[in-house]
Amino acid sequence: MDLLYKLESIQYSYVWNQQQISVLKGISLDIPRGSFTCLVGPSGVGKTTLLNLMGVIENPTKGRLIFCDQSIAELNEKEKENIRLKNIGFVFQAFYLIPTLTVLENASYFLPSLGMDRKKADQWASEILDLLGLADQRHKKPLELSGGQRQRVAIARAMAKRPKVILADEPTANLDSVTADKTIAAFKELQRVENTSFIFATHDSHLVGYAKNVLKMKDGLIYE
């Protein structure tokens, strides 16, 4: 099996009010390349924390995280930053769009850093925006958009990088059913064409229905 991630006894905790708070309590997991995976479970079970660890944003307290045959603990901060830039796309619940940039500029934001010239970057980002039903919004600023439209711009920015994996926290939460279907279809197309992996933290049963792998979390563990 060609693995994207291998997690070995991953634990994560933090200190709050002089108390040790345990979030993840020993997760071992293999995720193959090209997978379409959903993390499900009640709020507070560690889904977002697990995404942050797989996104090389946070470091495990204990355990070993391997991404594309690289042990993350053995990398320096510059190497981790390079992995995030080139190989991982993020869709956060807070979107993190740049308000002074247009939709097109937000969607193409990372592409010049990946070696793409501005003309090609705009062309490719425009194709992604069109795929997500945002072609007529490309010259607007984020504050001129609805919450669902901003969410799709954040999705477009992640997809435009053509990363190995897209990690998305509740990517369909602000979308109506028709728009959600169009967005999921765009995910599946990128998976088919680029062999992109998708890992979602979600409460959306509709999105879960498209997943090949469903990982149920409870009390900081994967139990099914």
C-alpha cells in the first residue's frame, strides 16, 4: 500500500489553568494516497487537532507522524514549512482569506511561490473558481461575499495548489445542498485527475456518504 500518512500512537495534550488537558490519547492509523476520508464524531473529540497534526501545524506530544515516508519529528521548521506549502492544502473553518485581495487573488495566492507565473496562476485559479461556481465573483473582495461563497474561495485556494492532500475542517458547513454537491463533485474530480487525497473533519452526513474511509472518533481515540 502506498501510504500518505502513518500515525503511530499519536498523543496530544496541552496545559490550561495549570492542568494537563489530554486531547488525543494514542491514535495509530494508516491513510493511503488518493484516499477520500472523513473524521466524524461529536465536537471536542479531537478532529480538528488531528487535522492540525497531519497538516504539520502542531507537533504531537508523543508518538510518531510519518508523511510521504518522512518522519515529521526529524524535520526542521524550514522543511516543515516547505511541506505545508508544496504538499498540503488547508480549508479552515475561519477561512483566513485576505480581505484586501480579490477572490481571484486569494485563490491564486500560493501559486507564484510554487513557481507559476502570474498569467498561468490566474488562469488556473479561474478554472478552479469556475468549477466551484464562483466565476462571476472573481473580482469581488471577501467581505462582499456570503459565508458560503467565502468558504468556496478558501476551498479554491487549497485546490489550486494541486497538493498531495487537502485537509478540510467542516468544508460544507455553510453550503446549501446544491452547492455542497457541486463542491463535492469538484473534490472528486481533483481526486480523479491529480490523485489528491482529501481528509475532512465533518458532521455532514451527506459528505460522509461520499467517503471511502470513515473514521469515528470518541474521547480522543479512533474507535471504528
